[in-house]
Amino acid sequence: MFDFNYFTPTKVVFGKNTQVKVADLIKEFGGSKVLVHYGTGSVVKSGLLKQVTDVLECSNIEYVTLGGAVPNPHLSLVYEGIELCKKENVDFILAVGGGSAIDSAKAIGYGVANEGDVWDFYDYKRKASGCLPIGVILTIAATGSEMSDSSVITKEEGLVKRGYSSDYCRPRFAIMNPELTMTLPDYQTACGCTDIMMHTMERYFTNGGNMEITDSLAEGLLRTVKKNAVILKEQPDNYEARAEVMWAGSLAHNGLTGCGNDGGDWMTHKLEHELGGLYDVAHGAGLAAVWGSWARYVYKNCLDRFKKFAINVMDIKESGSDEEIALLGIKAMEDFYRSIDMPVNLRELGVEPTEDELKLMAHKCAVGVGGQMGSARLLNEEDMLAIYKASV
Ligand code: NZQ
Ligand code: ZN
């Protein structure tokens, strides 16, 4: 077991109609002039944006709005947001939407609180020393960005998708009303469930220190999301299932399932980020498309964990060698992905990279991780290329 710090400063306000509390929460955390930041229109269509701005007006909180955060959010909009915040003397950013709007808000927050080019942080050139306070009204259970220390931004020039993590950007509050996720397309619900499970699995498949309590939390979380993802496919308006998945999304990426280990593997995420950058695929679907190939490439180096996963999460009852059980677990996970209409290879994801594109992704991925990375198995550029090739 490794030593650890656990820091989750986000006040969670969970339940039906909780979005009406947004003005009180902004005041509680010292905001007086707010940037309301959102995505490409779902919150306009659903009426949520209007409801939020009405609440702000009733509470005499000044605000400006900026929409347009696309999935795999762009650096150019971040620059626009920084200028707007400076011009309008904004002191608080409210993200209304999913991971993309939240991550874009975090990047804007860094850009306002620090001198120089905000991309430097995502390019690993320097570290931020602050961030404007962020609040969130969440509309999709997926990334956990509502409690996480991460944000992921795509620089359009060169299609470079990179993440930056620091405690400064952890949201001050997160309003989570499961009903707000009922307007999601089925595909996005499934992508979200996949991402939630992957955030837990990235931390589970390690060779560096483990705790029984952490494993139990992780396995329980995985079983819960697996069960409720299937329920939501048939009953998208099932409040209990929406709520289970929504809370799981936050717990999967607020650090809880990583306590006591080396921080996790994270190579599936790094491999996906290149896909998201180059082909603009949905993050969860990209993860599902490469996970099986990654798992078969690394499982022998992390056999105990893959066997435990097969038995405790995928409910494998067959007897056999450790390797056979591990492989049955991987196959069962892929079967689960297929059952919720997630792809398990690049073709099913809808992309057909050329040999040169596979090499380019492997190269960018290796550069992005500083040469090599991974805890289940340490991977270099050659390994990354082999996994991409296996996932075609
Ligand atoms: O653009 P809008 O209008 O928001 O529509 C979105 C978008 O089209 C739509 N949507 C969201 N809530 C909805 C809805 N449509 C109808 N009803 C609702 N209630 O769904 C689509 C996906 O939204 P997005 O915010 O892009 O999804 P997600 O939350 O999965 O975020 C993905 C981004 O987060 C990054 C990903 O790489 C990707 O760029 N990640 C961020 C992390 C973090 N900050 O901790 C960790 C993750 O591993 C991930 O990398
Ligand atoms: Zn993710």
C-alpha cells in the first residue's frame, strides 16, 4: 500500500431540481460576476440555460454567457473566454453541461488567473499557480470533471489533445440533478458509462500497491455502473439508474478509487486522446474501441488483477488457469460494451486509420507521455503502435 493524499473540496448538491440553488452557491463561494459557459446547444434546447440565467437575474448576480464548447473542446474558444472574462471582470465561472464545457471552463479559469499562454500548461512547459473558481451544473454522467483536478483541451493546430491536472481547478460546487441527464442520446449515455468504468479500471489495473478497501469500492462501482448502464438502455428515464450512474461518475474520478496505489495505468486514456484529437470521436466510445487490445497486450504482466477483475466484476464462474480466467474476463467486458452499443475496435468506432496515421498516433502518444508510460505494463512507442494495430 502506498501513502496518499485525498483532496475533494467540491460541495456536491445532488437531487431533483437542485439547479435552482445555483445563485446561493455562487454567492457562498464568493462569485459576483459570472461567466456562464456551455456547449453546443443542448442546454438551450432543454431550457436549462434559461432557467439558470433567470435564477441569476432574480438573485441580482451579474453574468455574461459563452456557448460553443464542442466535444473535445477547442483551445480557440478558451482564448475567447479568457478575453471575455478579463474584459468583463468576471470572478467566477459556471459551467453548464458535460466534461467538455467543464474542461473548457477550467482552462479559461487558468488563463485568467495566470499570465502568458494557457496552452503552456497543457504542453507541460510550466505549472499554473491558480484558477478562477469554477462551479458546475452537470448534464451528463461521464468524465467526473465536476470533481476532478483534470481538464483536457484540443489545440486545433496539429490536432493535439492534452490534459492538465492541478487541484486549483477542482470545482467549488457541483449541482447534480439526475433528471437533467434524461435528454441524453442513448449513445452519449453509453459513452458516459464506459468512461466512468474506465476511470475506475485505469486505477485498478496496476502493479503498484493496492488496498482492499479501494479494490472493494472499485469493484462495487464497476458492478453498479455495469448493471445500470443496461437498465438505462431500456429505460432512459429511470431516475434511480440515472442517479446511481451520476454519483458513480464523480466517485470514479475524484481520486477515491486510487487511494493506496501508484495512481494507475492510464494508457487506455492516452491512446484514446490521440483518437479524439485526430478523428474527433466521443471519448467513451474511443476508450471502448482500444481497451480490449490494450488488455490482451498487457494482461500477463498484471495477471492477478485481471483474474480478480474477471471473477469479482465480470462474474466469471468457469475454472481454468489464471490466464484463461483473465482472458474470459476481457472477453466478457467486450461483450458488455457491445451490449450497450459501444464499439470494441476502430472499425466499429467508425475510423479506418492508414498505416501512417497509426504510426503518427503512436508517435504523438509516446511524445505526450514523455516516452513511456503504464503500470499494468510499461509501454513505449512500439508497444503503442502494436496496440493500435491490434485494435483496427
Ligand atoms: O455540446 P452540448 O450541447 O453540451 O451537447 C453534448 C455533446 O454533444 C451532449 N449533451 C450533454 N449533456 C446533454 C447532452 N445532450 C442532451 N442532453 C443532455 N443532458 O452530449 C455530447 C457530449 O458532451 P461532452 O460534454 O463532450 O461529454 P463528456 O462529459 O463525455 O466530456 C468529454 C470530454 O471530457 C474529456 C474528454 O476527453 C472529452 O474531451 N475528459 C475530461 C476528463 C476530466 N476533466 O477529468 C477526464 C476524462 O477522462 C476525459 O478525458
Ligand atoms: Zn475518461
